[in-house]
Amino acid sequence: MAASRSIRPKHTAVTAQLLRAGLEEAANVRNALETDLRHAVAQSDFLLHYQPILDARSGLLPVRRRYRWHHATHGWSGPDRFIPLWRKNPA
């Protein structure tokens, strides 16, 4: 009858503790980044870059505006990184 018993991980508590620690670390990093983002907005620490878009059919060269943020620790960040943070927590 041993085969009919449910199989459970032996170290469930350890696994849960590691998962909790990982989630806590991710939340701490996100909170620090949000704080840095608020400071960057207050200081206008963003640069506007122009990204050309080549249209092979028409030969036109439209330009897309992209904001970039130079974070002291993380380096250059594109809008895909800081815009979602800003939308969740606007100043």
C-alpha cells in the first residue's frame, strides 16, 4: 500500500522559505528602482533619443522618439523597463 500514498516533497518548508526570500529580494529591488525613478523624474534625468525606422517599400525614414534613463547602478534603461514602473506608481 505504500504506492498509494501521496508523494510530497521532503523539504517543502525549505522550498517555501527560499521562494519567499526570492520574492522579498525582487520586491526590494523593485522598490529601490521605483524610488530612483521618482528621483530621476524630479531631476529630469532622461534623454530623448531618436530611433530611425527604415521603410524598404517607400524609402521614407520616419523617426521614433525613445526616452532613455541612465541609472547609476543599472546603466542605460529603455522605456520598456521604466514606463511600466511609472504607470504602476505615478508621482
